[in-house]
Amino acid sequence: MSSAPLPRQSDDFPAWYGEVVRRAGLAESSAIRGAMIIKPYGYAIWEAIQRELDDRIKATGHENLYFPLLVPASVLAREGDLIEGFAPEVAVVTAAGGKELEEPLAVRPTSEALIWSTYARWVQSYRDLPLLYNQWANVVRWELRPRLFLRTTEFLWQEGHTAHETEAEALAETLTILHDVYADTIEQVLAIPVLRGRKSESERFPGAVDTYTLEALMRDGRALQAATAHYLGQGFARTFGVRYTGRDGRPEHPYATSWGATTRLVGGVVMTHGDDRGLRLPPRVAPHQVVIVPIARGDEDAEVHEAAAAVAGELRSAGVRVRVDDRPGHRPGFKFHECEVKGVPLRVELGRRDLAAGTVTVARRDRGEKEAIRLADVPARAAAMLDDIQASLLREARDEQRRRTLRDPGGYDAMVGYLRDAGGFAAAGWCGRRDCEARVKDDSSATIRCLPLDWEHPSAGACICCGRAAAGEAVWAQAY
Amino acid sequence: MSSAPLPRQSDDFPAWYGEVVRRAGLAESSAIRGAMIIKPYGYAIWEAIQRELDDRIKATGHENLYFPLLVPASVLAREGDLIEGFAPEVAVVTAAGGKELEEPLAVRPTSEALIWSTYARWVQSYRDLPLLYNQWANVVRWELRPRLFLRTTEFLWQEGHTAHETEAEALAETLTILHDVYADTIEQVLAIPVLRGRKSESERFPGAVDTYTLEALMRDGRALQAATAHYLGQGFARTFGVRYTGRDGRPEHPYATSWGATTRLVGGVVMTHGDDRGLRLPPRVAPHQVVIVPIARGDEDAEVHEAAAAVAGELRSAGVRVRVDDRPGHRPGFKFHECEVKGVPLRVELGRRDLAAGTVTVARRDRGEKEAIRLADVPARAAAMLDDIQASLLREARDEQRRRTLRDPGGYDAMVGYLRDAGGFAAAGWCGRRDCEARVKDDSSATIRCLPLDWEHPSAGACICCGRAAAGEAVWAQAY
Ligand SMILES: [Zn+2]
Ligand SMILES: [Zn+2]
């Protein structure tokens, strides 16, 4: 690992991001532009996210299944009326088995088409509903301006696809996923505070009646769409001929939802918590919550190594993910630096002098504080400190988001200036017309991130752009 | 679910297999020939297998990561000398992002090429070794004669790819994976007994120096290759220019292994344990280990439903995966039948009369026995019965495999006759020459499944085909 200082966030955030991702061993580019290799440390973070999402997806009554990667062009084309946006992003298989294919196959950019063409076989009666299914999969969408984790030609995600008897049920499903699955994971596990809202029409998923979103604010003042849940109405059911016999014996179309969260969340963790020294991982997603660095010359100090192993064993018994870094080829200073770059929440230093005093030195990554702790207290204290770090990172990010949220911008020019500088979120009244939305975008490259749900103090009054009566409040920001 | 009887195994095994997979809700065909949809019940079995394999992969020191789906044709082509077998199976992306691609991209049939071209960057010094990595992924290999789970155009698997300093280490890795990861999972969890062995040269993975395999015997007397681990020597390192500075300062090539287990294991579970009434699932992979069927008319019998919920709660607390089937639209008989087809290890029937007597009726799927059990004893007895079913299915399959293994065939014609009838495994001396291997295949369609490791009573003497001195014993069978 390079010991040259990282670029500073305030000087060049994109360079800082790229270097942190690289030096922390999260991911790297592959031979194919835009397709990334997720390295073990980055993948372990993704596995933690997967586990947490999967638990909540199942706890809310869903089951996992798996649909094929390749979708016949004709099936995808039927979706044409619904989804125009995808065509240019799609990768197409034209030959296989040593021959030209009669019909080209799309590598799935998302699976609505294939799944809804299958639901046509699965849904015959109202008794077959609801279908509450999810899949973990890879998808491909060609990216012209790729960025590790944030925009990649291939990414990993889960995509839920449900079918319901009534609109009310489908809408409730969308909000259950938004709040109980996504927001709960992202805030409580990733410690990333999110704004919950609906998308404006122009930012909706193609084919959706309503798109619900979670918007997070990164440390450079730009928004990251952290997860989305779509209420799709009956459009997919109509397009793919999904029809069932209702309770009254009449043919009906079910109501649909779809929802997804992706590997970009790993990028969100980096950009929400990282600082000029590297990553800062929330304990609940950290591959190693504690790294113990024995300070001993080579294998000389058997006592120190034994003590390190004993502490590690106790922490493991207490349910802590711990690693002993006893690599002989590296000095303690190198290991400390690596722990910092990799965002290990707690580093435990254990040397001869500590042992003699019956203590260890514990360093918190989030605040950089060091503390001597009695050996016997390590498991309990470490567990408490990990909880505190988890809570503290969320609090810090929440404060930062509040600080960077401009309420009552005091006029159009002030708002556009704020947005142009990527100051953060700007909240203001909006009339609901595309013209005004487009004008802000032209003037600042910012988009409406969402129309917030349950906003505490909705600003009444006029559209900040045109002065017409506001239909509600919108939150703008530049976005990833 | 159809209530027509299943085809009988002894009448038409392939028809039986197809119907069981369909009626149990494991998988179905998709619009693309050979690509299957894995349905929730089948996917839950796969998730259990994944969890068990993943635990063992990690326990033996490996980390997960993720490489891209699409591989530049030029990278795959470098592998040409090593892997000729793949070309006709590969699906090729020729357009993406709305344009013809300059270089076609292969959808990975396996990831050796991409991974070893990357290891060239990762391995510089002996200190970088070993690399012990695994990925969970989908792969595509065009199939002309597809069969659900067994041969599918796309399948899910894990593929391990390791790099080592010495040949001895790489060989030890291959055997650790074979025994401690694969055989342990397949025998102890899937209750499928396996023969452990090496492949003959003609059956080796292209590019492998040695392929180790686990061979299971299905109920129709045909073998299923359950998992393989390859010792790859230095071939991939040479081809992809992976070179490091050794301990003595000289440039060296690392030694490679790769190993994989796939969704075909789900098919193996079906064909090892299923009977004429449907699936029989080993409890350790059963999505529901116990299904409770309350016997009550509609919602009338609140008492019965409450008791069912209470029993379910106790079982859950005891760590049992349990489902209460209280669907109002179906009669108990239908539910019993469904439990049978789906191979639920234990079915608990609970009606008014049972309640009055303070008992429930418990039916074991493996033996079809029913027993009255006192309510208070259910959790402990159910746990014990599940353990017994797990052990019993393995024992039964082991007995079946022994019964169907022909030792000392008593001459070439007898062996070929046995193999032609798909009698099972036939073990006999083999001189090691391809000619003899090819002759058996021509005469019986059987192949050498493996040259067994640690065979208890190696038959000495002559090659059963040509009478020359045997190099060792081979096991033949018709194979999936
Ligand atoms: Zn306006
Ligand atoms: Zn011979």
C-alpha cells in the first residue's frame, strides 16, 4: 500500500474517492471499460449489505428465486411502450453454440420483461396473488462514464418483483420496501441518513406510475440515489397479458411493484463516512470490526502473540469480527496506516509494555482517539465502543446532511448558485411543471432528487422558479 | 398441483424427474431453450447448499470476490492452448450501448482466463501468495440437450481460483476442497454419498494437470458428477504471464487450482432421494423441515389454529424451519399430498381429536410412518426425528450405491452389459490407455467416472478390456 498521503477530499473529491477505493482494496477496473472487479474487502462489505437486506426482504414475506440472464429481444421489445430508456444501454448476444442466433438475446438490464412474461403463466386466479418475489443477480447496462461502484457496466443487485390484487396493496408494498427494508438497512446498518420521497415524473423509472426513492448526501454535497421502489400500476400486466379471475369471476390485471438496491451502496458508504485518511466503516458492515496488531519483533515475543490470540478469541466469542494482523513482513506503523485507510472501526495495539501493565491500547478510527483499556475489560468495552461508533457515524452524517440542506433559499438565483456549487440539498416550492424543473437543470445541472414524504416543515407558497402556486416542496441537488 | 399419480421411476425415470421438478415447484423452462427459471422452493434448496458451501469455503481460509461477466474475446483466446473445449459453448456479445463492439465479448463459461489475466497484476512477490479466492456467479454454456438443473445453458455456481508458491501446496488445496468443502457438504448435508477420485485424461477439465471429482449414483443407475477440483499446474500462469519474485530472488510462476459446484446439485438431491411419491428432502436442505397442517373447517376451529401456531412457535425456538399450512382454500388431503411431492421431512397433523387427546400425528416422509406424539414432546421428538431422517437417507443412499456397484465384473462382456443397462458403477482394472476407455464407451456409452482415491480393495491384475497389466482400478458408469 502506498504511504503517500491521499488526495484531500476538499481539493479533489473524485481523485480522493478513486484512491480510497483502490488503496482500501475495494475494487478495481477490469479489461472491459466500466466493468469492475470487486476485491475481497469490498465484496465482504457487499456480503454484509446483502445479508441485512435479505433478512429484511424475507422478514417482510418475500421469497427468493432466479430468472435467466438472457432475455429474447422480442420479449424485451414488448416492453417497448413502457421502457424506452433501456435500449441504448443493452448488451446483445448474437451468437452462441458456435452459430449465429436466430433471435438476438439481451443481457438483462433489469428483469421486468422476462418476469412479467412468466407471471402470465403463474397468475390464473386471485388465489395465486400476491406474488412476493426477489432475486439476487447481476445486470448489464452500458456506461459511457463509468465510476467504480457508482456507475458500472455490470453491477450486482437485488430486484424485487411483486404482483397484487389491489392498487392499495401494491402501494403499501412499495412503502414497506422503502421504509422497512431499504431505509432501515441503509440508516441502521450503513449509517447513511436518507431523505425519503417520490420522484418527479421526469426522474421516474420508465414504466412506473410512481417511483419512491431514498436520497443520501455525500461529503462533496452531491446526492446519491441509494435505493428505489416503483409502483408500476397495471402497465406490465397489460403488456405481458397477465390476467386472472378475480373474486367476482371477472378477468383482472394485477398491480405491480419492483424495487432494487445495488453495489453502488458500497460507494455510498465510502463517500458518506470517509475522511482524508481513508475509509471509516460503520461496524455493522465492517469486514473486520477490530484488528489487533501485536507489537513484537518477529516471533521473539511469544507472550505478546499469545495474548493477542487470547484477546481475539474473547472478542470472537462476544460476536465481534476480529482479525489479528501478525504478518511478519510489515512494521506496526504500516499496519496502523492500513487499518486507517481500510476504515477498521477499532484497532487494538498490544505490546510488551501494555502486557506488563495489564492493558491494551485501543484506537477509534472515527475520532482518532486512543485509550488504554484493561485486558479483562476489552470484550465489553470493545462491544460498547463499536455500538457508539455505529451511532456516532450516523449522527455525524445526519448533522452534515442537515447543515448542507438549504431551506428557504431566498430566491431562484441563490438556490441555483447553491446547487451549482454542489452545496447540498436545496428545498423549495415547485409548481410541478417540467419547464421549471428543466430550467433549474440547465442553470445548475441539479435535478429534483425527490418530493419528500413526511417532510417536517413543508414550505408553503410559490414555485421558486416561476412564482406560480407550489404543488408541494421539492428537493434539488447535483447527483451521482 | 396435479393429483394424477407421478410417472414411476422404474417405468420412465426422465419423465419422473421432470414431473417431480415441476410439481414440487423447483424450476421450469424459460423462453430461452435450456435456460431455467429457478422457482422459490428450488431456490431455497440452493440457498441452503450455498450457505453450507460458503461456510466451509471461508472456514478453509478463502475469501469471496467478484469478477465481471463479460470477457474480451482476446483474453479468452489466449487460453486457447489450454481450453479448446469451450469455444462452441460460448455466447458472444457483439453489440452494446447501441453500437457494434470493436471486440466481441464472451459471456463467461468459466473465469480462469479473466482471473488469471488479473492475477498477473496481483502477484509480484512470494509474499503475495497464496491467493485463496472464490466467487459466486452465473455462467453460460450453450446446451444442445438441456435438462432442468442437470444441464442448463445458464447455471449458478461458485468457482474457486487459487494461486500457490509450490506444487505441493496447490495439490493439498485441491484435496482440501474435495474432502473438507465438497464431500463434507454433499454427504453430510445433502446426504448424497460420493465416490472420490481422479479423472482419466480424457475426462479432465481442459487445461488441468489433474481433475479430482466426486461421483454420485442416481436412482436410475447413472452417475452424476457432483463437484470437481482441478490442479492446474503452471499452465495458466504461463499463458497469462503471472510471474513473481521467489524467495531466492528468481522469477517464478505460481501453481493454480480451480474448483466448482453448481445448481446441478439440486438435481442430484432429487435423483438420489426421490421416490414414486415425489421428493424426499434431507432435513438440512429442506426449506421447511416441518409443515403443520391444522385440520379444522375454515376459521371455525380457533382452538386448533392456536395450537398449531403454538407448536410452530416452539419448533421455531428449537431452531426448526417450520411452516403452518393454514390456507383456507385447500383440504387437508391436498396439503398432505403436496407435502409428499415437495419432500417435506416431517408433516404434523393437528385436529380436534388430537387436541382432546393432547397429541399430534407426525408423519415421516422418508418411511411413510405415522405416529402420535404428545404435544409437550413435539419439539424434542421432531428434532430427533429430523436427525434420524438425515442419517437414514444417507444410509439408504449408501446401501443403494453399494448394491449397484459391480466389483469384479467377471469379464469384459459382463461389465459392458451391466453398464449398457445403466446398472450402476462398475469397477475393474484398467491399463490406462485411451483405446480401452474408448472401446467401453463405444460398446456401452459409459465413461470412466473416476480412478478412486483410497479405494478399499483395489482389484489387482489385468485391464478388463485388453488384458494388459492394470495401472489401477477405474470406475465406469453412464453419466449425466
Ligand atoms: Zn414553476
Ligand atoms: Zn487396456
